[in-house]
Amino acid sequence: MIAFELPGEPVPQPRPRVTTRGRFPHAYTPSAHPVKAYRQGIALAAQLAGVRPAGGDVVITIDFVFSRPASHYTKKGLSSAATPRPRPDWDNLAKAVCDALLGIAFEDDSQVMRATVSKRYAERGERSRTRVEIEAR
């Protein structure tokens, strides 16, 4: 098993934009979207951790930790009105990570046989990050 972390706020994969080229539709992600830099960061962190493409099945565990907005706190601590969970959907978060790992941890998405994904707000003093564990079987 190999594990690595990318510090900073996790970024979900956005819905693709669609345009036409001639008579054919073309889906794309805008080049200035933050998910591009996020995926590059995940890929680099994986390579630096020594992740290599697996030939067989892969099990992946991803933990997303988001910083809690200042508006969630009052002078007495955490507000009772604070939302209990971060907003981005877990599947869009995992999609960004798996897209970044394509060709680095596995050759094809179909090799991922099990994925465990969690998301939460950071505790006070804890930093936001994405932690990934990859196990080749």
C-alpha cells in the first residue's frame, strides 16, 4: 500500500461544458478551472510517493478534509447552525482524484475494484487536505 497527501482544499470535478465544432458536440473543462491544478497536484504527489501503474486490481481510499468557514464559528465555539458536512458531492471529488491517477496508479478506471471515500470538515487547528491510499492486489 502507498499513501500520500496533497495539502489544500479539495476540488471536485465540475460538469463538463459543451460546445460544437462544426456539427459535432465537444465536451471540455475550461482551462482556467481550479480542478486542473488540483489534478496536477494529485498526480505529482502520487509520483513523488512512488506510485506505479498496477497491472491488476486496485483498491483506493480517499479522505477529503475541508477547512470550516469562519461563519461556522461564534465567540463561544461552533455555531449550532453550522452545516454538518462539506458541500461538494463525494463522487465529483473522487472523480477528480481518479482522473488524476489515470496512467499513474492504474491504466484504466475499470481496475478500481473498491473505493472508500470520506469527506469532513477539519477540526480546529487541522489543515485541509486530500489523503489517498492505493493498494494493488
